[in-house]
Amino acid sequence: MERSLSLGPLLPPYEPLPEAGEAEGLPPSVAVPVEAPPPPHDHLAWSFCTTLYGNICCLGFLALVFSIKSRDRKVLGDYSGALSYGSTAKYLNITALLINIFLGILIIALLATGTITAMNFYYHKQEQPESIFGPT
């Protein structure tokens, strides 16, 4: 029993490259510059500001730590590690910012309702003066 193996389409014969003087008939080669991707952001300034001005639950400090780790990785050339640490710092900064905005709105709302309540209490006290001998 004979089996025949199919090797697929036949390849063209091997041709050696021409010598340096014989390259006149060939098309010129084109060098395409390949740009390296831009280095990832480490968000260090944002993390520093979050640490100083809005360090809710130490999220600003954690963001600063991850930003510094991202910068170290970027200096070492580990762009994937720098991207990972940088995105973690970014999300920590966003979380701290949202919590700060929420707490700011809450404090303003509580101050406003407290002021309104105090003014109403003071206004009603002035309308109904009490005598020394009790209500009449």
C-alpha cells in the first residue's frame, strides 16, 4: 500500500540576493520609522493634590503611592506595569474626588437646613413672648 503525501503548492525556487553592484535594477528599499507608544501617565500631580486637599479614607495617599510606583516602572522601562499602577492611581483619585464632592454637597445641605431650622425657631420665639408667670 502506497500513500502519497500532498505537500501543498510548490514554492518558487530560491534566488540569492544580488551583489552590491547588481542592485541597480531592483526597486529602492523603504525604511518605515516605527514610533514607540507614548509612555503611560502616572498622575503624580493629581495624586499629590488629592493627598493634600482631599485625603478621604487615605485614598489620596494610596493614589500617591501607586503614582510613585507607576513613575518608577516607567523609568525602568516596564510600560505595562506603569500603565497598571497609573490606572489604579487614576481610579483612586476619581473615587476620592467623587467622595469629596458628595461630602461637600452634604455639608452644604446640612448647614443650609440647620440655618433654616435655627431661623424658624428664632422667628417663632420672637412671635410668642412668654411672660414671667407662664402662659396666659
